[in-house]
Amino acid sequence: MAPSPILFFFFFLAKVSAGGGQWSLLKRSIGISAMHMQLLNNDRVIIYDRTDFGASKLALPEGKCRNDNHDLFLKHDCTAHSAEFDVHTNSIRPLMIQTNIWCSSGAVSPDGRLIQAGGYNDGERAVRIFRPCSGCDWEENSFGLIVPRWYATSQILPDGRVIIVGGRQQFNYEFYPKSGSTNRVFSLPFLKQTTDPEENNLFPFVHLNVDGNLFIFANHQAILLDYNKNVVVKTFPAIPDGQPRCYPSTGSSVLLPLKGIHKPSVEAEVLVCGGAPRGSFRESNRGNFIGGLTSCGRIRINDPSPNWSMETMPMARLMGDMILLPNGHVLLINGAARGTAGWELARDPVFKPVVYQPDNPSGSRFEVQNPSSIPRLYHSSAILLRDGRVLVGGNNPHAFYNFTGVLYPTDLSLEAFSPGYMGSEYSKFRPKIIAPATQTKLRYGQQLVVRFSVPSTVSEKGVRVTMVLPTFTTHSFSMNQRVLELGGRHVTVVTNSAYDVAVTTPTSAVMAPAGYYLLFVVHKDIPSEGIWVHIQ
């Protein structure tokens, strides 16, 4: 028997805490389900689901309604399907969006605008822009894309453009904004070659390599693409277990934190975890919910002869999000243990997050965390916030908003997961950045002195400075995710509790595309609260 909503609410107000992280309920309802999320440089999160769910629980401002003759369910709708969440005030502002943003992609431009691409129905070719300014709302161009993009992936590039890769029945890519030579679609046969009857290559995993090329993983195979020449420069071995990882099998992937970024040769490793075995989509539709994958694959993509190294997670997980933390660890959160992505096709929510520590020896990298008790299955998401918490929301495995009479009701709440490093027992090690001020502008290759305070004695070897590029997250993949460890790390004592650490910023936009990043001081794996920096 499910707990009553009232008991559930007070349970989360009391919080669940221990050494393995802490959960807290931020909003019992934001009125929409957090299917897509992006943090902007004003500490506000843009959230949306889809316009054809029917009426949401979040009203648009008086006098505003969406009239859409193309909508498949509700052609006149005075409720919002997008919202702005203010992290500081814990408040929600409804936003007006005209076209269907379901299963779309996004990236943030160098000037801080969210560039959101594609969707479904009348939104399949739309480009929408959201500026991080007070009172702003969506700006829409219904024909900003050349072809429909539904279940595509966006990646910010070193020159500031966004590349949009794939989508349902789209074996190609295009760029935004358009220019003369790039105002067309570029064929990518790899996407067709990796399509099987279950289409296990939607929302392909795309990562910007340190050489400027794109690592693209679809189904169970991967390539390195020179998108400027439209040439595949490397084909990687298939992941050894041969199992699909992209939608609807829906594992997840990250480019592990980049270290030694000022060396002539920088190591880049990709980690792919979880998913559903081949055939799971078909079997789930028959009512047979197969157990998810327990495996992760890790590969050094710039090795002359790269090979996958396989690891085993503590539990099976599909539809899980992978979030890079400021200290370089990876958080695996949300998802299910059986079934696949899609309407009503998963069972056994995985309530326990897992932290993956990439620098630990193989076999000792996973650490199970304290559980939530809110199922986060299909159409849920998670992103890192500036204070080091992870914002978690969503869950709607139904074609409409269904709150009763279903196994996993539509969820409109927002939670925050505080990783173990935020526990009070680590407060004496936690740094606080004194300077520079937030919103500081940086140049490439700049010598930067970061002043910080910390209650305990600091050793130089225990201090790192990281830059984190905030992500656009949907369908278990965090697009544009990137963590860089800045070189230098020379620490000097200023006072009894204040220190300076001297580092060098990334030297090029290939290593760190221009834009807004979160900068953290990390002391003994305990990160400070971040500050916003703008590198250009």
C-alpha cells in the first residue's frame, strides 16, 4: 500500500541523511513534469515536458493561452508546459511555449542563451531560444531546422555553433545558426548502419573530443567524426557485450573529467553505463520485463588502438542519468531495474544512486548512496546545481498526465540530492571561494589566482580547481557535459584560513568551448560552492 501524500511530504521535509548523501523535497509540485532541464548562468533552471499531454497543473499568466490547431489533444490550452525554476527563491515562473518540445535537444550558446532544437509534430523543425534575463520568455522559429529532429542530440562546438545529430529516421546532422556552406544537411551513414528494428540509436551519445572531433556512440558502436570534413576518422570496437545503450534501451554516457589539459597530449575517456538488453522493447510490450544491464564500458578514445574495459555496477539500471560532480566523480541516479524506455514499459524503480570514482582501482569504483522513495522512470531528469547539489525531477511513463489508477503516477515534484561531500562532517574541509567574484570574465590561457578559505589546514596536493559546463538533460543523457581540471595548483598561504591557488585556464575553445562555466575549488574531494565564470 502506497504511503499517503501527507506522510510522504513530511517524510521528505525531515530529509533522509547518512554518509551516502541526503535527499530533500524542494517542491511537491511545479505543475509540469521535468522531462528536460537546463541550468542557466542566472541560477535559474529551464524545465519543460511536452505540449500535447493535455492541461498541466501550472496556469499561464492571465490572458495568455496557446492556440494550436496542430495539437493532437488540446488545441486551446491556458496552462504552461515550460517553467523557470529559481534556485535561490525555490519558486516557479510559468513560461509560454507554442510548439511541441517533446523529446527535443538543447545546448547553451557562448553568450548564455539556451538554444533548443526540434521536437514532435509542429515542433519537429523548430529552434527556440531562451535568454537568461528577468521576465524573459521563449522566442520561437518554427522552421529553424532543415529537417525534422525528434530524439536528436545537440552539442556545442568550439566555434560557438551547435551541431544537431540524428533523430528519428534522420541519418544526418546539421548546424545552428546557419551560414552559407553549412546551410544544409550532412549525411551520416553510421546512424543508419546502427539502426535495428527497435531503433536503438536515438538520442546518440555525442562528446566533443580534445582534438575537436566528435565521439558519437549509437546502439553499441562508436565513431570519431570530423564534422568539418564530414569524414569518419576512427571507428571504435563495438562495446564487448554487444548490447544496445541508446534509446529505447537507454543507458547513459559521460566524457570523464579532463586532466592535464595543458599537456601536448590529453587523455580523453568515455564511460557508458547501463541500458536494456537487446529485445527488451519487444518483450516489454508483451508484458515480459527483462532485467536491465549491470555493465559499464570505459574507453580511451585517443589511444592508437583503443579497447573497452568493462565493469559491473552494484545493480542493474536503465534510464539512469549520469552526472559529473565538481570533484570529478560520476553520479548515477534515477531509472529502473527491468524493462525499457517507453510508455508503461519499465518496472522496479532504482531508488539508490551510485557514485563512480574513476580514479579508484577497478573493482572499487562504485559506492551505493542513500535512496529516495520517488520513482524516477521514463521522462525524468537530473542536473548539477551551483551549490553542488543535484536537482532531480520528472517521471511520466504515460501518454498524458495520469495521477491515479496507474502503477507509477505522473510526478510533478522537484527533489535535491546532496552528495556525501555536502555532509556536515566534512564542513571543516569545505572551501569557500573569496575571489574572483561570480560572473568573472576569463580569457584562454590566462593565469588565474583563486583565493579561498577553509577551516582546516590545507596541503597543496589536496587542492584542485575544476570548471564544469552545465548540461542540457533529457532521456538519461546530459548533453554538452564537461569537467576540466585546471593546471597549476600552486597554493600559497594568505592568512591562517585563507589561501591562494594559482591555475591556468584552458588554452583553446577545443578544450573548453566558449561560454559560462561553474568554477569550483576542491579540497580533499570536497568542493566549494561554485562561481560563474565566462570564458571567451
